Amino acid sequence: MSAVDWRAVRAVVAKDLTAVRRAKAVVIPMVVVPAILLVILPALVAFGARNASPDISRFLAQLPGDLAAPIRALPAHEQLVVLVNGYLLAPLFLIVPLMVSSVLAADAFAGEKERRTLEGLLHLPIAERDLFLAKLLGAFLPAVAISWLGFLCFAVVSNVVAWPVLHRIFVPTQLWLVMIAWVAPAVAALGLGVMVRVSARARTTQEASQLGGAVILPLIFLAVGQSSGLLLLSVPVAMAVGATVWVIALWLCGRGAVRFTRDRMAPAL
Amino acid sequence: MTSPAIVAERLGRRLGPDFALEGITFDAQPGEVVALLGPNGAGKTTTVRLLNGLLLPGGGRARVLGLDPATEGEALRRRTGVLTENAGLDDRLSALENLVFTGRIRGMASAEATRRAQELLERFGLGDRAERPVQGASTGQRRRIALARALLHDPEVLFLDEPTSGLDPAGTRDVVELIASLARERGRTVLLCTHFLGEAHRLASRVVLLAEGRLRAFGRPEDLARELWPALAVDLDLGGPASAATVELARSCAGVVGVEATATGAQAQVVDRSAVPILVGTLVSREVPVFAAVPRPPTLEDLYFALQTAPAEPGP
């Protein structure tokens, strides 16, 4: 098997990113959603905690088992901000890599068909494997970069705004780091894997997004539900969850790669 | 003898239940322009896709520049340039960015790709809009940008699908001259898919005629015409319909194989041009006034429509 032509891969990634940066319909959700989830929401919670100390003991009592134990151990005025910014927002954070990778993958795969640029691309001297890899990286790398940048903003905003209440840095925790470094990229790859499969059938970005949404939305709810508890679990469990997502994502991408051939795509152009 | 730049032998491929390309056989020599003609859905685009390795053949074989498109597609595509039916430009990128991207994939350094792209865009009169997004460009401008992209790496074989579609007359003339000079002066081989028969007539030395996925004919238009119409038609302007006696007189001339009266005189079928002065001389000597005698060799259009209804060429 020949070596990957990285120059060609870089050219495709750079082209896709340049094109995407100029598409408002793609850029706006990629900026607005992380801004709301990772900046505005934690800032509002932290501001709220500075001005009031609501009693959340009734909410904590409803959490199963020992999940609430680390929160209950905190002073009452710290409980709200630590619960929301330290734990409850974490699963929502996973929406960012999932959404960004899905949007970019739909644009990279189904978008080429919709814009009728795929045939020109297939007539170029780039191996199918390299083109597929470039399309994956063009969606995966920005998804991870935006997630990490978003988390950095989230950590800064949470710690700075909550400083008058906590007088210490409380984000990131060790589990947060596992989420950022391991689970979030896995989730980005999962979104990618789903969209690769879906885009093979869809003729437009919108169609791909709709089909992909049908698959991804339940995954989001599942992730949100599971991750609420995930952050209160141990690091090894979080690692295992991330590994499972990685396996599913890689299987989906692998299946997509097998079908990503000129001979399969050209008749549908 | 040089080996052909393009060879297709009984090339075929089924695409879905409704279309199949079958038994396509033709070749193109280095420096030759071959026109691929046929109505929409005849199989022109499928043929190009097979020859450039986008589709795997279901039957037969192809060689382009000595390479097998099915197994050596990547190496082949480095040496071919394609103008697709749809310009296929990314609207969000500028003309220059579209071209430089292609150059980068083709292994050109960024500076070299930029220089070459600017040169070609200038050549096609697009220098002033090189940096502007393709979105907003007219159909003709898109066509020229896409043609510049196909020529960026100076390919040895060009597959051009409707290169003058959407161009104004001046742009059409420019592109036709460019294609002719690429073949004649640079030795580039061009497979020209077109609906413009005049363009094909002007550029191509041989034509491939397809219909419904089958090969109807391949060869020089003159040879194909001779096969279809062994005789040459000559319009005789006699100032009015020829009388029965005049028709009989014309028929009796050497080299004349048939005569029919027309509104302005007669149309004679002769074996070749040398029969025309004999025919005219005979008529004039019998005091039949001949105002004009114009040979009417069949045009590519005559050939195209006649062959569309001809049976498909049998496979070897």
C-alpha cells in the first residue's frame, strides 16, 4: 500500500476549511452553540451563585446513590456553582464536538455532491484513501480544536466569575480532563462516522443533516444522561466509556472508508 | 508508428437498470482531436469517466497514455486534464483558490501553482476577477475558469466536455483556437464531447458517434460519409424545374448515378467531383442553361442525424 500523500491531504483540508469559514450557515451554529453552552450559561450560573445561595438539597436528595456526596460535602453557598459548572454542564459540553464534526462532515461529504464539485475532485490524482482521510481530518480537527478552545473559555469564565464565591480554581477536575482529552474527541469521531455513512446516501447537506440528526439526537440524549453520572464516576470508567465510543466511531468510519470509492460515487454524480 | 494516446476496446459498463455502455471501440493518436458525439444520455460522460478511471469497466479494456485507468488511475490522472460538463467550481473560493487547490493536489508547489493559475486566468481574460469568489461569476466565466483548471498542469490528454457551452462568440472562437493549437502545436490529445457539430467539424479529425450507450460510428467524417453516401450530390440551378428530357440527358452523362428534378433545376448524384464539368458541358452543349452547379458534400450534421438511426456497430 502506498504512503499517504500528506501534501494532497493538507491541500484538501485547507480548501475545505477555507470554504467553510466563508459559509455563514455553517459558521454561525459552530460559534453560537459553544458560546451559549460554554461561556454564557456558566457565566450566568456563576453570577447567580455570587448573588444568592439557593437551597439545592432537595435536588441533591433525588440523585441516586452517592452521586451527590461530593457536592453535599461543600459549603451551601458553593454547591450550586460547583454542581452546575463542575458537573451538570459537562454532558452538554459533548454536544459541541458532536455538532461541529457532524456539520463539517455533512459539508465535506454530502456538500461536495450538492455543490456538484465532487466529480472534479474525483478526477484529481488523489488516492481514495487520502481523500477520505482528508475529509475526516477536515471535520475532526476543527471539532476537537473548537471543543478544546470552548473548554478553555468555559474554565476561565467559570473560575473567574465564581472566584468571589469559591476563592479557588475548581474547573477542570481530573474527570473533566478525561472528558476533554479522551471522550470529546471520541464523540467528535462518532459524529463524523455517522455523517460519513449518512452522506453516502444523501444528496444534499440538509438531507444529510436531517438523516444524521435522526441518529445523532438520541445519541446526544444518551450521552447527556450517561455523562451526568459519568463525571461523578471514576476516571477508569470514564476512560472505558470513551474507549467504547472510539470503537463505535472507528467502526463506522472504517465501514465508510470501504464504500468511499470512485466507482461507487461516480454513478451517483 | 507512435502508440495511440487513447485506446478503448469493446469498453462497457452497466449503470443501473436503465443504462449501459456497450462495446465502445475507438482510439486517439497523440496530437489528435477526436470528437465524442451523441445526444444527451448517449454515454459520452460515462466514456470519459471510464477512460479517466472514475468507473471500472464492466467489459472490455482501455489504455490512456499506456496506462490502465482501472488499475493505474492515480498515475493516469496526473497526466490528464478534465473539463466536466458542470464546471464543478467551489463557489466559496476565488477562481485563483480553485486553481491553486487543484495544483497542490497535482503536486505543484504553492508558488508555482499560483503563478501558473494567474497566467492562465489572464490568458482567459479573467485576471481582474481572479481573487473574487466564483459565486457571482457568469456561466461563461465559470467555463473559462474550469478550462484554466483543466490546463493548469499542462496535461498530455484532455477530456473536454462542452468546452464552449455558455461562452459568447468571441470566447467560443478563442477556446476553439486554443484547443486546435494545443493539439497541433503542443501535441496534446483531446477527446472533445460536444453538441456543437460545427465545433467538432472544425477541430476533430475523427468522430466517435454514440447513441443509447452504443457505438454508431467511428472514423473520419469524410470516410463515414462515403460509406453512407457513395455518391456526391450536386445542385444544378437551371432557372426552373428540369424537364424530363433534361433529367434523362443528365442521367446519360459519364459519372452520373442519379438525377432528380428540383424547384430550381435538378440535383444530380455523381461518383466524384470530376463528373461535374462533364455534366455541365453536356447540358450546355444541348442548350440547357446552367446558372450554377454546386457540389454538396454531406456535412457532419447530415452524418450525425443519419448515423443516429443507423444500427449499432457490431462488436468484433
